[in-house]
Amino acid sequence: MKMRFKVLLLLLTVAISGNTVAQTSQVLYFMNLPQRNALNPALQYTGRTYVGLPGISDISVRVDNNFLNLSDMFTNGIVSDSTFVFLEPGEDLDNFLAGLGTNNSLEPQAGVQLFGLAFTVGKDLRITLNVTERADANFVLPGDLMKLGIDGNDGYMGQNIDLSSLRADAKYYHEIGIGASKNVTEKLRVGARVLILSGVASAYLTNNGIKLTVNDDYTHTVDADVSLNVSAPITFLKDEQGIIDNVRFDEDRFDGTSDAVSYLSAMANPGIGFEAGAEYRFNDMFAVSAAITDFGFIKWNRDRSEIYTTGTFQFSGLTIQDVHDEVVSFDDLLNWAIDSIQNAIELSEDPGVYKTYLPLTFTAGFSFTPVKFFTAGVLSQTRFIGKQVHEAFTLSGNLNLGNVFSTTVAYTIANRRYDNLGFGFAVRGGCFQLFTLIDNVPLKWNKLTGGGESFRLPGNINTVHARLGFNLVFGNREKERILPAM
């Protein structure tokens, strides 16, 4: 069996066995940057024209998780050769297990802007265009599944564990956003944007119900109705007994540059989205704003594959803790899990079309500007991903010296943590503007030792969002402001 197939089946093992965060930024919202329009289509930079250059104007990387910190990975600051360092029995493991929630999520995201443009027509009509490459994923692991896989069977003997909240979704797609904003009155500005989406590749786990029972003999019985839908240039292969035992990547589709470009740019998996927002300024000091973003979906048609199981099957009941205790090797545990899944899954002969949805987001903000160059902001952001709801609340102080210099210090409550300190700045010289920001500045660094060397890594941090870019901006005269001063 090839390693690639083992890795793929390992992901499915995580999904159905007991043995095992769109690019937004709270810091960006009140900064005087063209990119703030991505959070609310009504928000605009004070200049009249903005041009974003391919690959350098806006690069965003985000990783959200609400259960694992870097400090959890290393016991007493020691980098060990053992398979699972942070599973050493003791206080560290007890604290990790106690910190698990009912549902534990991991959301990596990345975005690279290929082109950006904003220009003003007449007095206050702003037109925007953005072309962006996006990749994101979302994984949700029920807390009971993780505790069973790590701590063992004893606490779950004879119990049925509901795993219906388990989720896995990963996709890579293109996004073209065409938007406009305009004053409705002297105090109210509204904006909207249409998203034209084109999917490249996707893997999506449809979970119609999973129940795991821990039997008296320590085996696990799984009743599952799940399917893994894939839209990618791969083919699942069967052996002589009709069991799926391999997966082949179609390398011929990418033989030449033109073939690769044709595959990546084709509108084979179309999608559509919509965003809208508004900002109301009571006067020069007080303003409120609200937006709905990432309301949309992608329909996956090309290179469809689907593997599924709708029956009952059993696992040995061995867990990762057994690997740590050297009862069984990790390779043996993995092979037994794969063998169990191989005998339980089927390959659909006629996979249908499926849809994936963008993470619908509601944002509401309030700002207080006591003096022309300083704004205090309050921001609430709520994201809906499948059945999960993620809330982030931010307080910020924002210094905006025209569009020459802008900086922000922010405090955010999110992902079960209350120590997220963010920072951002932007500086402009002529038509050139450079910016960078991070939502979670590491305040504590742990010294790690391994292999005779020492180094430091951030500790007690479970969310990272960094964004940087280089803009071309034109027009900054005070009389060109769309609404009263920020």
C-alpha cells in the first residue's frame, strides 16, 4: 500500500474511529488601509485610488484552534524523540485534557491577492475590484473522541459516544470580488460586493451520524453514515477483492505549463457570494458600522470521487496512550485502523455534485474619535462554520495620521483565550504604502532544548493571524474624504 493512501485513510480514521478558522482581521478594521474594505464593503480608505500588485499587495496567513497551545507540545521545555511528547502522564496531560471543549476546532487559512483596484467616481461613489487565491480548511474533533483516543477506554466503558459534530472540510479556490459603496445621506454610507468563485480542489466529509460504543472487552463498535467527497485529479483504486487499497494522482493533467494553467484557471467548479455593509456617523466623534460577509457557496462538479460507509464495524480499541505505553507500535495501530476502514468503506460508482459554503460572518463595530488623529474602537465578529459558531470581541486604540501613518493596538477575546494582543502599522511615502499586522503577538516565549541546542518558541498561543502587503495609493487631500474625518 502506498504511503499517500495511508495518509488519506489516516484522515478518515480520525473522522470515524475512537483511536485517534475567510481571511479577516480584527486589528485591520479601524486602520486607514484599503484592505479594511474586505471586512465591510462600506469602509473605505481616505485616498481616491488604490492599486494592488500581484503577490505583494496582500498576503494573509491565519491558523485558529481552540484546544492546543504550542506549550502543550513540549514537556518541561524538552524536545524529545518520543512520538507524542505532550502525552507524558502527569500534570501537563491532565491540564490538556481538562481544557478540551465539547467541540475542538482547527482552522488554517491562507490568501494571496493577485490584483486589487479601487477608484472614486464623482464625489463619493467608490468602485472596487479584487482577485484573490484562497485556501482554507476546517476540522472539528469532539472532545470525547480526543479524550478516548488519548486517555484510554476506562472512563467510557459501556458508553455510547455521539460523534455527529465531527467535521472536515478543505478547499482551494479563486475569488473575484466586484463591489461599490456610496453615500446615501451625509452621514450614512452603504456598500456591497459580489463574489465570483471558482473552485480548484476540495475534500469534504459529510457526517450524517456517527455513534461509537466502547465494549466491555475494550473493542470499539462504530455505527457510521459518513462519506468523503473529493473534487481533485485523483482516482481511488480497488484490489482483486474489490477493496479500496490505493489512490492515484493524475499527473498527466499537469504535464506542461499550459495544461497546468488550463486546469487551475477553468471555471469547472463555479460559485457565487455576496457581501454588504454600512457605516453611520452621528458626527465627527461617534460612528457605528455593520456588515455581513462570506455569504456564498461553491458547487463541485469536476473530477468527483466519493467513498462512504453506512454500516457497523469494529476497531481493536487500542489508543494512542497504548502507543506511548509501548503496548503496540504506532505503525501497527495505524495499519489495524486502516484495515478496519478498508473493509468498511465503499466507492461510489456515480458521485453527485456537492456544495461547500463560505464561513458566513457578521461584524458590528463602534468607534469613538475624541480627537482627529485617534479612534477607540469596539468590534464584534461572529462566524458560522457548519454547526459551529465562533465569536471574537476586540477593543482597540487606533492612531491615524492622515494616510501617512496608521497604527493599532488591539485586545481580542477569541478561541477560549483572553490574552490576545494585536498590533498593526502602515506607513506611506508618496504613492507607496507598506503595512503589516498581527492579531496575536506572542507575549510569552518558552526556551526549548533538544539535540544539544536551545531555541525559543511562543508559548500559550493557539491563534496566529499575520497580514502584510505593499499598496500603490493616490489622492489624499482632506476635501476628498467620503465621510467626516475618521
